[in-house]
Amino acid sequence: MNQRRRRIYEGKAKILYEGPEPGTVIVHFKDDATAFNAEKKAVIEGKGVLNNRISEFIFERLNDLGLPTHFMKRLNMREQLVREVEIIPLEVIVRNIAAGSMAKRLGIEEGTALPRSIIEFCYKNDELGDPLIAEEHITAFGWASPQEIDDIMAMTIRINDFMSGMFAAIGIKLVDFKIEFGRQYEGDLVRTVLADEISPDSCRLWDVKTNEKLDKDRFRRDLGGLVEAYQEVARRLGILNENDPAKPAKPTLVKS
Ligand code: TMP
């Protein structure tokens, strides 16, 4: 994957390149970590590789469930092939347990179980710091159509149900997460598909027994041990062997 190729876009944690076929895109996962709208930055070696693997694992399972996603296949340690979509400018947040900005905004103690899962929308706009919005804003400003909002809500509920169960089975509480959707154009048809990534960068994941944080809050809150936490998530998902630390290891001589 070292041939010259056109860079389409560079974000905070990923780079998009033109894919090998029309309508495809290559997503490259960087090691860059940012928080608080990139006020805080670091390079955390191994993060991109882990997010690529974890996101692949989750998107493949969602594809298997018949949930439409942009994901096609992983190409290498840091890259995956996806279908080209037009990103709907919304950050869709699902919360099962109060934490982060919601705990602060509403004065709820972090860790309090919510009476039911809550879906929030933010307007995806870095200059504005991704402000929280209501459905009214989305339709009034035409960021998504009522049909798209219905599709997004239905898919989001299914994704939360699936992921909550998947993580519960490996002793992890899915506290909250953020997802994004895109429009996939097929001739005259447009369909709403899950896009972007699902990884410990975009979820809050707490160990069931100890409440230890296994997500990007380790970086946001200066707790350290981010790569170890992401490795633990990957290990419990069964996508990491003890001798495959998903870190760019030095080449070693293998005797045959
Ligand atoms: P919040 O509590 O800070 O609003 O975050 C809610 C969830 O969304 C949490 O799982 C982290 C994720 N998230 C992102 O993926 N990107 C972001 O820019 C922010 C602010 C949160």
C-alpha cells in the first residue's frame, strides 16, 4: 500500500485515501490522540493498529447482522477498505450509564444507570465544538431528512443492543458511544449506512467488576495505560493473541 495515491481528507485520528475502485475509500488509522476538540494532543504508538482491528471486528459483525455499514475489509495493520459515503454531519451518541458531558450537564453522578438508553445528537462541526442539538435543528437546517433520522434511530438502537450484549459477554459495560452515518449513493438510490469507526476512541468501556476505564478517557483524564487498555479490549474480543500485541513489532528472524 505504498504506491502513490490521492489523499482525500485528513482528520484528527484518520486519513482517507482514494480507494482502488470508484466508490471505495481507504481509511488509515493514525496513532494521534486528541481530546477537547484537539486542545490536547499526543501520539500514542499502537493506538491506530488497535482501533483498526477493533473497528473491523465490530463492523464485520454488524454487517453479518444485515445492518448496512460502509465497511468492506481490512487491508493491513492500519488500513481498511470502505465504501465511499457522504457523511451526515451528526454525531449520534448513545448513553446507557451517565458519564462525561451528560453527567456534567445534568448534574448526575458518573456511573448512574439511566432509566433507559438515551440517544443524543451533536452537530458535527469542529469550529463550534460539536454542539448538542435537537431533532428540530436537524430537520429545520436540512442536515438530515426525517426519513434519514428514522433510519438512524432504528439502526442506532440495534447497534446499541448488539454492542451492549457483545461487551457484557466479555465483562465490559458499554457506558456510552458515538457513531456517524453516511449516505451511500447507488445510481438513483441513496441509503443510510453506518460509517466512521467504532473503537475505544469513540466508546466508554468499563470493566464490569472493577469499573476500570478501558477507553479514551485514559488519555482525556491523564490516567495512562491507554494502549494496554485497548489491548485488553482486543484480547477479550478474541482478536489478539498473547504473542500478537498489535504493536508494530521489530522484525524478528523466524527459523524454519
Ligand atoms: P461525551 O460524554 O464527552 O459527550 O462523550 C460521549 C461519547 O462520545 C463517549 O463515548 C466518547 C464519544 N466521543 C467521541 O467519540 N468523539 C468526541 O468528539 C466526543 C466529545 C465524544
